[in-house]
Amino acid sequence: MAADHKRDTRHSQSSAHGGTGQRPGVRGTQNAGPKRRSGGIKVSDVAARALRAGHPWVFREALWRPMTGDAGAMRFIVDERGRGIGWGLLEPDGAIALHVLSGDEDFQWGVPEMRRRLLVAKSYRDRYVGEEISGACRLVHGAADGFPGIAVDRLGDYLLVYRYARAATYIETLLPVLDEVFSPRGIYVQDRVRAVQADDVRPPASHVLGKPVAADFQVSEDGLKYLIDVTAPVSPGLFLDLREGRRLVERVARDKNVLNLFSFTGSLGMRAVRGGAKSVTNVDSAARSHARCRQNLAASGLDSESCEAVTGDVFKHLERFRSRKRSFDLVVVDPPPFSNVRGAVFSALRDWSQLMAAISGVVAPGGEIVAVCNAAGLSEHEFLSAAGGGAGAGGRKFLLIDERGLPPDFPVIPAFSEGKYLKVKHFHVI
């Protein structure tokens, strides 16, 4: 939908004929479909088709006229002929103009509907997610669960609510309903409205309901323990969306020398340790990340020193490994959208090819790479093309042999291709 939302300057025949809704040459007939409504926000028919298929965004370029109003104001959306599509919440700035809330013309947005949607989301996760990760799970995944512009994670006895859009002004009404449905010890809110940039410094999450957290606490995933800081400005310490990628790493790590790049708190390295890896080397720019990994290993009953900790710039260490002819059977790489180490900026949108070329120099013959890309702005095609280009630049060839995506507590609307942001690719290296 993003690529098709430019308004067609060749107006439809109905609008060219004064908006009567009649086909030329077919006098007195009416088009089938929803009834017309005056005063709605008119969008292009290309956008209307995507919205009726379930896409949750109206892009600003799809609007027939500029739109004004306060963030979160409800607006009714119509197609070029004035036929109703549904209700959306106004986003005052940026490429997205409206977040679709409902396709029901008689829709009422308030506590009863919020409660109903939360109970549906809870029932779905009770069915598909499983008790083994019930302490670390996404409870609400934005528009897929009927709550555009927000997400809610359960982390132990606490809920962490992420706000991604200014349109999500309903969050104040939602918070007590979350408390009622899920009965957490406390609720925190993290403001993510502003886009991530290099050297980004976010404020910590705010405590809004219930009891404040006293200290770090543990959550479980598949029997492993992770220390969580629910107030942390970037991540509480475990990326819940990467669960299937962690399971993949554990499955393929046996008897391998593993290099874990951008290791953060070591969740992928821990999986490799439990999976029977010969050795695990974690590389991250922050020494505190290695310290947290050691704590997580100990909490999980594993040797706290089972991962070699290397601190500093990933590219410099890859070159050092290559020059010393140190190679690895499995390289796991999960870069952040941006990183900045001593002035060297890595962008996941721009530098994947360079990164894969550098990795090519340290993978043993017949080795493997598990590459994780969570940049929503980088398409599947672009990511794979960057990987292939990096392989060629490094004098190697990659074969895609397996892949993973989002776990079931991160559902995606079929028409919403942008929602499939996480890409986990398993390559064999020749």
C-alpha cells in the first residue's frame, strides 16, 4: 500500500461526472457497495482497496484534501465516491494521516469496546503462546489487536505499554482497563513516538498505575532466565519478538564455534551455550551488556563465564579476527537500527551489505550465518539483496536454508506487509 498511495491524477469517471456514482452510459443504475456518507475524509480508490483489505494506515498522500485537527480525533473515512470505509484516529504529522480503528459505521470507541478487544487478545494468546513464556509475552500488538499506535508487553508481574503514535491519545482511558483485564502489579509507559536516531537518548519508562518496581526481576523463556529492567529507555533486556530466532540459534549451535555480534544482553549467545556450542564469543560496544549476560547465564544455571566477552566496534573486531585468521562455524548478527561507536555510525537501512562482507571474512568453509534484521524500512528483497551483495564483495556465496519471523503473540494483518518487520535468515556459506 505504501508504494501505491500516490493519488492518481486521472480522476475516476464518477468524480469526473460530478460524483453521481453512475457509470457513463448506464443511466439510473447505482454502484453496489457501502452507502455514501457526506463529510468524511476522502481517500483515493487505491488506498480504499487496501483499507478494505485490512491495511491499518491511511497515508497522507492518499488524502484528497489536507486534513487538520487534534491528535487522536476520530474521523470517518470514505472512498472517492463517498462510500464509507471506517473510522480512523488522526495523526497530525508524518507520512501516516490516520490509524484505522474500525470498519463499522456505527462504531463506539470507549471502555466497553476496549475491554472486549483486550479479552479477545488475551484469549488468543492463551491458545497460541503457551504457559512456558507467559511471563514474557506481547499482550497487545497494535492494530492487529485493535489498538493502533500502541503495544503492551507482559514482563513478569508488570505491564510495559509502548506508545508509537501521537494518535493514541486513548491510552489514558485504556490503562485502567488493562489493569482490570490483566491484573498486573504495576504498569509502565514508554513513549516511542519520536523516531529512533543515532545517539538517541530516550527517557526511562514512566510508572503510571499500581506498585512501582523495586529492582530488576527475572522472567522466563523456554526455561532460561533473564533479568529485566522495566524502566529501561531502549529495551528492558529481552526482545520478545526475537523468540523464534533464539530457538533457531539453539537448534543449530551444537558443536560449533559461535560468534554473536551486537550481542546486547546475550540472549542469543545463551541459547547457543545451552544448544551445545563449543565456544561462544559475544561482541558488543557496551561492557554493561556483557555483565548482564553473565548475570542471565548464572540465573539460568549455566556457567557465567561460558561466553567470551569482547567489547568495542563490531567492524574493527571482525577485521582483527580476519587478520589473525580466526574463523567461526556460526556467526549470529542482530544489529540495532543504529549504532554509534567512537563516531562510527552503523545504519541497518544502509550498511547491511558492508556488514555481511565483513562477516564473510570470518566464517569457516561450510559455516553458517543467522542474520536478524528488524528495520521495518528495509524490505525482504532489499535485505536479501544486501546479504548477497555482501557475500560477493567478500568472495563468498550465501545460500538461504531457513528463516523465521515473528512469534504468534506478534500477529500481523495479512494486508499489512509493513507489519512483517522482523526478518531472521539462516544462510549456509560457501
